[in-house]
Amino acid sequence: MRILLINPNTSADMTERMVACAASALAPDVELTAFTATRGVPYIASRAEAQIAGVIALEMIAAHHAEADAVVIGAYGDPGLIPARELFEVPVTAMAEAAMHTACLLGRRFSIVTFSRTLTAWYEDAVSLAGLDACCASIRVPEAGFNSVTDVQHELEDDLLSLTERAAREDGADVVILAGAPLTGLAARIADRACVPLVDPLAAALGQAQLLARLAPRPARVGRFARPGPKPVSGIPGPLGAWIAHAPAGAGE
């Protein structure tokens, strides 16, 4: 099985961390191939940046999905997820949706703990898009700042663990999601110190991608996720433009 991991952030360090942490979530027969965005922002932190990253994610998937059995979008907030499901005939999962649905299998209500207040509006939108507002107990963010997004999970580890405790005891969360690609791997590291189950969004997305690949669902031919018909394009170079136009394979390369 071949899983494609797309990081629509431009941080190669973030991609390397996700690949390293993915090993424990992959079955022995799974081959993971990861790509990092070559343009955009180092880490997506707002709805405007997410819109830009969504287009970049679609471009990356168009360029590499032909050899994949499933695709994972490696950014919490899921930029490009719904359009990707509409465009491409391969299963696509993403970190926020996968984490929230996994949390709902572990308890009735979940809280999201993340590292920057600028992320909260975007993450609130992700909860609503998934239809899970009633299941979300809270979104909590540390008061302390951080120096490096690469090291943020280490800098704020104790603060994030404390917020997990407060989410459980004060907000009634049965499960806590540690949200944001820079926090990948933190859930496994602090799980024994937490008072409720923790969900690592990348592990959840990879797990669901493998399940969907094994189920081998047929692409939709009608309905809201059927691939749109061919349309002339202008100013959209490369594989994405070719895919939208239903051009022959390799036409946009």
C-alpha cells in the first residue's frame, strides 16, 4: 500500500518530524511518500493562509496522487480537503477531521489544545465543518509564547499538559486533541502523564487513510463528491490544470 503525505506548509523540518512519527502508525506493508510545499508559509496559522495552502495542496496532490492508494493532508485545519475529495478519485484524509472523529470514538466530548491563539478561529471553523460543534468542549491555548515553531512542543510541553488537565476537569472533555502539525508526536510522549486519552492528529489521519485504502471504495459518479466534468482552464499550469481539464496523463507536466 502506498500513502502520500502532503505537507502544505513550507517547513521541511515539520515534514521530517511527521515522517519520523508516522512509523508507529503504519502497517508493515505501507510505503509512505512525503512532499513539502515549495511555496507558501512555514506554518499555516490563519484562515487566509489556509485558503492559499488549500490551492497548494491541490497542486501537490495533482502532481503525485497517481501512484498513491490514499492521500493525507498534513496540516491541522485541513486546507483543501473537501475540494480534494471532489477532484480526485483516491481517498483523502486530513488531520483535523480524522482527529475529531477518532476522539468521538473514545468519548462523548473532546477538547482541542493547541499552541497559538491565532489558530483558534480556523480550528473553530474545522469543528463546524465536521458538524461536531456539540461534541467540542473547548479550545485551549497556553498564555505563554514560544520562540520556535519547530521546537514549540518542547518549549510548551508542561503548559500543554496542564491545559489537557484543565480541559478534562473544568470543561468536561473525555478526550483531548493536541492540534497542529508542530505538535506531532507529543501525544505519544506525554500520554502516560495525561488524565484522559490524547489524540495525535497525524496518527489518526494515517490510520484512517490505511483503512480507506484497504476498503478500496469506488469513486462517486454522481452527487456532491463526483469529479466535475472537463473544463477549459487558463493560468493554472502543471498537473492541476491538466486534471481539471481532463487532459491526458502527463499533459500538464
